Amino acid sequence: MKTILVTGSNGLLGQKLTDLILAENHFRLVATGRAADRYPAGGEYQYSEMDMLDAKSVRETVTSFQPDVIIHTAAMTNADQCEQDPVAAELANVRAVETLVSICAEFNIQFIFLSTDFVFDGKNGPYTELDVPGPLNVYGHNKLEAEEIIKNSTAKWVIIRTILVYGVIADGSRGTIVSWAKNALEKGEVIRVVNDQWRMPTLAEDLARACLLAVKKDAHGVFHISGNEYLSIWELVIRIADFWKLDKSLIQRISASSLSQPAARPEGTGFILEKAYNELGYRPHTLEEGFALLEQQMLNIKN
């Protein structure tokens, strides 16, 4: 039985990976994070606090548990924060990867790295894995630099790029666009939503399953993983309102330029998923299927 070490296990994807690995019972799990374990359900796995910015701590943890696979979900993912603090962003998103991938190469550990659609400029989406990146912001540049470090290493590697991940976890600590829009509309708040950026939103459970498919298939290379519906952010929020029967008149269309965000965003990303379909057997949920799963999870949390 292979041992999988997950970084950032307290995050949205980290917790979905914990859910899936425990449910399948095909792998041993070592969950790691900067602070105490926040996974609410408990289970048969080991948890270790690990500071990704401390190379000595990382090496000690990895050599102690001797994993066969590392799934690296830990990152500084807020694009505006990365723009405002590029030094911290580089440490978290590039240097930490450099440490991990060198250890993986040394100990023959499969390394699965989570990247982003923000490596692209958004002018010619949806994109295949072979399209040339051109990031517009610090976060995208960080992820692309990390990708190049990985590709130039001797480690067994998989790069999984994804888009606008949504989902819920029990403590509600990881808000996404779906929970933000739903909560605001339920309170009767007017929300301003951009109608000139297009994405393919990704259910966190689908992304977790893709990571495990890459392990099971002993995959190598770059894979694009997302939902399969291409729509504007405004259209996404309309779909959220429709599903939960909320007041769509509260949703105001605006242009991205009116937000004055520190980090530039690509206009239209989206992925062509054929490689993931054919090589991994990946199949995403529809948006409404994803919303239905979230609804059930939110009911379970309340109860």
C-alpha cells in the first residue's frame, strides 16, 4: 500500500483529499500543515505539522514518513496578496516547491503539483496542455516558475493546472465564489459580479479525484483539470441564484476594470480536457451536480 503525503491538508483541496483517501482505503495518508490538524471527522491517518518555508523541517518530515507520493496543495493562492507581497509569494510558491521537488528526486517520490489557469494570459482560451503560457500577475509567474523547476528536475512529476475551485468544508474557513454569492444573496445583499471574465469552475471533489487518478495511473506530465462548462463569472453567479432560488435582481453586472484589483486577471481561460479524459479517465460533475453535493454537505454541517 502506497503512502501519500499531502501538504496543505487543512485547506479545501487538502480536506477533500483526506475525505477521498480515507473513503477509498487504498493508500496510507500522511496529512501535513502549518498548524494543528483541522480535519473534523478524524480517521486512520497520521498528521504532522510542517513549515513549508523551513527546508530542514520539510526534509525531516519527508524522511521520517518515507512517502511514495507527495501531493503539494499548500500555496499562497490569493492573487492580490501575491501582488502586494511578492517576496512572501515567491517563498511560498517557488522556493518551497524547489525544496520539495529536490527531496522527491533524491528519494524517488512521485511529486504532484497543483498549478493554475493564471499561467495563461486569457487571450486564446480554452487552453490545451501544449499552449504557451504568458502570466499576467505575480501568482501566475510564481506558478509558472515552479512548473519549470519541476520539469527540469529528475523527479517523477505531475503538474495539475486547475481553475476557480469551489466547495465547502465543515468549519467554513475556506470561502469560495459559490458560498460567497449564495450567502450574500440569501441575506438580500446586492453583489457586483464581473461579466467579462470567463472560466470553467472546478468542484474540489473532482480535483481531489484527479490527483488520485494521477497516482493510480502512475501518470507523468501536465494535465488540465476543471469543470467542463465555460461561462462568465456573472453567468456562474446567475446559475448559483437559479439553483438555490435566490433573487437574481440583486446581481449587478460590472466590468473587471471597475474593481481596481492589485493583480491583473486573464480574460478567458478555460481548459480543453481531452488529455485528462483519455489518460486519467477523469470525468467532472456538472455545475448543478456540484451544487447539489454542496447543498447536502451544508445540511450535514448544520445537523
